[in-house]
Amino acid sequence: MEFIIRGDKIKVTDSMKNYIEEKLGKLEKYLKDGDSVRANVVVKVRNKTQIVEITIPLKTIILRSEESQDDFYKAVDKTIDKLERQLRKNKTRLSKHNKSNKEFMIIDEEESI
């Protein structure tokens, strides 16, 4: 997974980058082509609030999540939890859809024999 991390009105430190990359790396288990996926991360600050926005464009869908917290690390954790939930939801949808298509294909092949 490729990471594009930038800050808006904040300098993103190496420890912040490492934390984001470590947490996002756990989402690769849900992705088939983890190497070709690009994650865009924007870290913003408004007053004392830290805002983390993560966008992951895939072939079929675009996953996007944004969370604001007083603590940067809490915001990252909540954002990634939302993304993981979206990935699980869409992964099961796609697998159910593919399984149902395969069952119909098998029936068609047996009838033609």
C-alpha cells in the first residue's frame, strides 16, 4: 500500500507518519491488490481539534472516512476503525455476489452436459 500523508496547517512528524502507516497497514488483509492501492491521508488542525481524513480509491468503490478529536492518535484510530468497517461490509457483499454467480454458472454447465 502506498501512503500519501500531508498536513494542513500542521507539520506531520515522522512518528505521526509511522503511526498512520502502521495502522493502515493492517487494512491490507482485506485488499486483494494491496501493493497497487494508494491511501491519501490529510491531517488538519482547527483550534485545538485534530482532524484526520483518509481516502482510499479502489476499482469499484471509494472508501473515505473523516474524524475529529482532541487527540491525534484517537482521531487516527477512529478513522481507521470506520474504514475497516466499510471494507468488511463491502468485502462480504462482493464475496456473496461472486458466490451466487458461480452457483448459477455451475448449474448452467451441468445442464449443458
